[in-house]
Amino acid sequence: MMDPVSGHAHEPDVSFDGGSLDCGGGLLLLIRRHIDPLERGGLLEILSTDSTVEVELPAWCRLTGNELVSWTKTGGRRSYLVSKGPFSGRRPPPSQASPPPLRVDVVIPETLPLPAAAPSVEPLSVMGIGSWPRPRWMLRAVHDRMEGRLDEAEFQAAADDAVRLCVAAQLRAGVDVLTDGEQRRDSYASFVGGLLDNCQLIPLSDLTAMVTDSERFERELRALDVPAADVRHPVVYGRLGRSRPLAVHELDFASACADKPVKVALPGPYLLTRTMWLDCLTDSPYVTRDDLARDVVRVLREEAHFLLASGAALVQFDEPVLTEVVFGSAVGSRSFMCGALSEKLEPAPELDFAVDLLNEVVSGLPSERLALHVCRGNWTRDESAALSGDYRPLIDVLRRVDVGVLFLEMCTPRAGEAGVLRALPDDRRVGVGVVNQKLDTVERVEDVRGRIAYAIDLFGAERVLLTPDCGFATFADNPVASSRAAESKLRVIVEARNLLGTG
């Protein structure tokens, strides 16, 4: 730690008073809100009366690549001048909007809308799982908006253009059910953290100064599947609320692009609870994980009601972390396999917990328009790095969840023998993965036709829907396929399906 100086040699671009907050008690959230909108080399002044910040702030700067330029101390009051990235001279101060309050009141709707009519999804319909590769300019817009450099109107205009391109590609391929490609999301799940009340997305590396055992946590971050500084993670700092839609706006725009049924994917309640319950934090607004889960269920239930009322043909809940429960590393360890960073617990009670949460979300809603998606990880093109194992340990879960459609990864050898799925109830439709989204090579029509025929033999044609194994770009910055490959793979599924009627 450098010695304090009598006064800063440079004027800050932005200043805020953190009072007596320490890094684990909310100060880092405020720092992130103020420093994100700055250009590199911009200066942030942090006023503080907490003595522990003298040690924790320099450590945070080293970990995140920012630079502590100087600090002052007068009595018990300290002023820290931090550069966003390495400091290399002065820049003109950017225009700054006031950051939102750290906590906002949560409004819970007294009534929820009833489902409205929606286009039917016919047997053997072809569709994507959810995500689609973002254009390079859309990725820039995602980051600029997240870091406060792009206002909401400009971001949504860019996203509208990206969705139009995504929908056009699906239409060219001949799909029967559209998705918006999750173009507005930084990832399939963490985007919710940027929309819910009292939740904030921060880089994983920022969490180091907020945990009880920072050295152990740093070791765990180094062992993660993705670079910790490049991934944003939701941190909850108050009671969760849904004062704005999570995906209804996505549905509305995609529905206006073409006269086709539209499917919308949401992170499942177990995944969100595992993601947001950071047992390692020193300060949390929720006493127990169950307390957090109740509010996660509430906000997802609200969103599901509004999506169905807006005409979603299918609302899909993504729960890939279920496979981590049964096939992942040892109990007590952490993994970022699906964005769930809390400690792994015993499989049996965790699976019961997951079933109960999802059934609470969908209670009373039409099961034929509700779906569950399960895969074994989609963050890398390296098949050997993802989990392996058949569906046997999850059959009971798949039987007990109150949804009408199960979208299952079945093409990759990692999914094991599909025959075990004969045990699924007859009233469940099965979305069968028949192409591998991770492979550059586009599958041969004859091979895909054979997989479809096998699925029909297993479940009956009236129960089968057709998809890739998973999304094409689960994490915005790490797509597993190009848009050209994605379109070609969907077209192959359509061609193979159409051949079934002629062979």
C-alpha cells in the first residue's frame, strides 16, 4: 500500500461518498456503478471513513486491472483516487448521470394476467433452443450499455436490428417456431441480474474483496471454466423485485417480425437461486437460500404470467445446472459450468429443491405452453470439457416437473443412450437435439433424418419437436457457432424432417 499524500495531484472526473461502507458491505457495488461509465484512464474519487478500505481497495485494484493513483487521510476520513485501467494522463470528464439508489422498494403485483391465446406448436416443429450469435457491433452495444456508455434507446435500436437479422436467418432456414436469439442478453441467465430490482452485474473478479476467505476464492476463480474478469455475475443487495419486464419486450418485438409462433427462454429458478446465493459473501440481504429462492420464484412467476398473456407459444426454463448436480465435481466445490457459483450440495435434496421451485413458478399455468431445457454445459466448443452422463439420474426430475415439453440434449455422445427416456410420461412432448451446435461441420441430412426417425420410434411423432442440442451463443462473448453455421444446421433439420414424409 502506498503512503497517503497531502492532496491529489489530479482532479477526479467523478466523486462519491461511500461513508462507512466496507468493500464487503456494498462499497464495491457503488464503485462499480461509478467507474463503469468512465473511459479508460478516467479518474474516480472514493470518499470513505472505513479503515479496512485502506487494505481492500488496493487489492481490488490489482485484481481488476485498475490503478490506485493516490490517497489522502485526514483524521478518520479518506479519499482514494482510482483510475479506470492504467493511469496515463488526464482526459476531459465525461458527462455523468447519477447512479440509481443502492436499494429500491419492491412492488409486488396484486393480480397477474391470465394466459392469452397463442399459435399452436405442431408435432415435429423445428426451432432453436434460444441463443444466436450476436453481430460484432451488437456485442459492442451490449458492453457499452452494461458499462454506462450507451443509453437505453440507442441500445434497444441496435438490438432491434440484431433481432431482425436473427429472425431472417431462421426464416430462411425454414423453422416453425422463432426465438429472438437472446440478442439483448449478455448471457442466457445473468442478464436477469441487470434487470431485477436490487441486483447488479459485476465482474466475477470484484467478488474477491466481498468474501470471507479471499485467498481461497482467488484460487477457485483461477480454476473456473471462463476468465473471471470477463464475466459479469449478479450480486443481490436488497429484496428482489420485477419493476420492468425481463423478456416480454423481447417477445413483443420478435412476434412483430414474422407471423410465426415464438418461444422465449428464461433462466430456471434453481439456476438463478444457485447463481445469486453467494454463500461466500460477508454481507447478504437474505438470511437463507430458501428466503432468496422464494423471491426468485415470485419474479419468475410474474414474468411467466406476462409472457403467456402476451402470446408466447412456449416459455422455456433453462436448468443446465441440474446435470452439474449429478455429474459435476465433488460436493462442496464450486464450478462456473452454467454460471452457478455457490457451493454444490448433496444431489438428492438439490434435485427435490429444483423440482419444487419450478413447480411453484408454473403452478396453475397451462403445461402445454411450458418447457424445461437441460444440457451438460455450453460454454466451450471442447466436447471433452463438458459433463457426460445419460439421463438416468434425472428421469425422476423430468417426470415430476409440471411442464408439457422437455427440450433435451440428445445428439452429442455425452448425453448417453436416449433409450432411457422411454420412461418419460406419455403426456410430455420431447424437444430432441438432433444436431450438435458446437461442431463447425454441418451434419448430413441423412444422419439427421436417422436421428429424427429414432426419436419418433422412442416417443411417437406426435410427441417430438426438433432442435439443436443447445443454443448457438449461450454466452454473448463466447459463441460456439457462427451465424452461418447456425442457419445451415437449422436448415438441415428442416430438410431431414421434410424427407420423412417421402421416404
